[in-house]
Amino acid sequence: MSHQPIQNAWRRAPSRIAIHFWFKCFGTLGFIALFFAAYVYLLRHPVYAVTVIPAIWLDHLIAVQPLFLPFYLSLWLYVSLPPMLMVSRQAIIEYGIWMGGLCLAALAIFYFQPTTVGPTGIDWSLYPGMAILRGMDAAGNACPSLHVATAVFSCLWLCQYLPALGFGRLTRWLAVAWCVAIVYSTMATKQHMALDVAAGIILSLIVFAAFALSRRREY
């Protein structure tokens, strides 16, 4: 099989990103700012009693692994890939609405059923970078994990539309591997429990299924 179409897809990627570039940038930043305002408010002002998410056998198998911190932080780059590859404002806005719907669904759950990750018994002073993360991103609003839900939602989009954009199978596998690393990092950094991860995956599957049914046009 010729690699020319795949090479052309990579060559066209910068020009696709350049289309409506500032609209994409400011739209993404505005979305993140609004989301975090609501997220932090619910985190600091829970209306109902906060439930501690229990650890299961998988949580006990996964030790703290600071090497996965970069993958945890890379979520913000990863979720920016789908809108950056889109070329129409309508598609970008529609995608943002569905991603926003996913976040609103999670925020509604956080409002009515606030959750948190319980004490891990870990001496975080041994992991300076991790301690900083826990100070910035408190382990509340835990279930479902929005870190996981948004990563999986983005991964599903990339797997469905990368072939239509001319990218090969290897690119899809790289997108999946990156997503898996992000999902795993939520447990390796002890920001989330396995139950949070499972709930985040289920939420993303439900929202993406509805999105895919509504979205039949080419990007």
C-alpha cells in the first residue's frame, strides 16, 4: 500500500489547524475557564454530604508512579486535537456543545452526589511534583472522572474521523495509546479510583454514541 495519502494527511494537518485558528484557541480557553469556574465552585461548596469512593483490588495493584504525571497533564493538549483538526466553525461549535454536554452531565452528578478520593496513606513529600498536583487539582468531584471521560470522548472522535482525514492505522493506535496512558495516569497519580475511571468511561461512551448518531457530515 502506498504511504502517499498518509504523508499528504500529515502535510495538510498544519493548514487544517490554521483554519479558524484563533476561534479554536479562544473558544477552547473560554470553554476551559467556564468549566473550571463551575468545577471549583462545586468542589469548594458541596451542597450534599461528600461520599468517599472506595478502593477496589485494582487500586491496590497500582502504586504511585510519578513518571505518569506528564501524561496526566497532557490531557489538555489531547482534548484540543479534535477541534484543532476541524475546518468548519459549525463542526467546532457542535463538537463543543457535545463536549459541554458531557461536562454538564458530570457537574450535575457532582452537585447531587459529591465524591472524593479517600486518604491514601502516602507520604506526598516524597513526591514533590505530585504534591504540587494534589494542591492544584484536589481529589474531589471524583466520580465520574472527567479527566477520563473527556480523554475517552476525544479518543473516540479521533478513532472515527482520523481515517476520513487520511491518517493511517498507526496514527489511530497512537491516539488510543495516548488515551490509555492518560486514563492510567489518573490512578497512577492517585487522583482517581478505579470506580471513578469506570464511571468516566461509561459517561463518555453514552455521550459519544448520541453525538455520533447526530453527526453524519464530513469534518
